[in-house]
Amino acid sequence: WVPALQADGTDLTPDEATISYRAPRGVRRVRAFPAGLTMIAGDKTATTQQAHAGYRCEFDAPGTALQASPPTCSSDEDIVGVVRFPNCWDGKNLSSSDQSHVIYAVAGARCPTDHPVAISELRMETYWPSDGQAHTFTLSSGNTAGLHADFMNGWDQAALNRLVRRGGQGPGLALDHRDPGLGQLAPQLAGKGLPGQSTAADHHVESFECLHALKDLAPWV
């Protein structure tokens, strides 16, 4: 889930979203998200640039710093909202009111002893259309600096464990809704009545407020 982006008070319909999973840098072993794990990344009350959430233009050069408000992007590229989730888990709690069950590892360092379990590094990018013009941007939750996202692990757990074992050690596993490799996994959840899912192969953003996982084996975010 992410809040809707609004331009001059009008909701923008997202073009797409990309969700990727990677092993944190410097970590050789990661564990799959445990069943039922929930996380919130970003602070909806923020008024300045956050360390793990912000905006860029689609064709910005790699490493371009994120901004607290959407930049004016050209009409042939999208505005991209980026949220990075914590990658160290305390190994006990699936949720907490203050999100203290998960934290961010320091770049190049192992997870600390109080959060010893390295989990896949989840990154969510939401693509909103741009007309190349300047606008007053807000989020449905408030200030644009307060970009945040919610995650609930809705994977088929056995499939997730296999994928992490196969690709999550070392360079990592990166999946998004445009990856044809996900197609072979989609039938596993077909017909299970997952919320917002219209067909097994549906890979489009369902609404302004709720960005469901794209393809059937991605989690709900």
C-alpha cells in the first residue's frame, strides 16, 4: 500500500509499480520474509527528505539523490516514488506498533545482535505519469515528504523460500511485474481469491490507494 499522489488536488493514476528483493550489501546469507511479517517503511509525518523514501524522474542517472517532493519530469518519463524497507528483523515479532521489530542495516555491515536476521531488501517503486508541467503535489496522507508504504507478506511461503535460496544469497533476487520468470509461478495462487486480484495474470495497479503485488506471487504492499 502507498498513498495516492495528487497533482493540484487530483489523484494521479499510477502507470505501474516495481517491487524488487535483494540481499543487503555485504550480507552473504538472507532469510525469506517469515509468513505474516508486516512492515511500514517511511514516515508519513516527515516534512523533509527521508533517508529511505523519496522521488526521482524515471530517466535520472543511477545514483541520483531522491527528493522530498516530486521533481518536474519531462512528459516522456514518469515520476517515480521510491521506498526502501528495513532489512534486519529481530527474529521474533511479526509486527510492532512502533516498527521496532525491523531496522535498517548500516551499509556494508551485518545486522546488529538485537536484530540478527538479515531479510531480503525490499524496494518498491511506483510510477506516476508526468505532463512535463510544474504542479502542486500532495499525498492523500498529507505532505509529499511523508511518502511511505506498507508491506504484508502474502507470498506462497514455500515458493518464496525456494526463490530466496536460489537467488537471495550474494547478489540477490530481483523480481518485478515485468519479469517473465514470474509467469511460471502465477498458477500457484490462481483462483485463491486474493484481495483485489481479478485474474491470475493481472499485473496492473488496481487503484490509487492500494498497490497490489504485481503477478500472483508478489506480496501485497
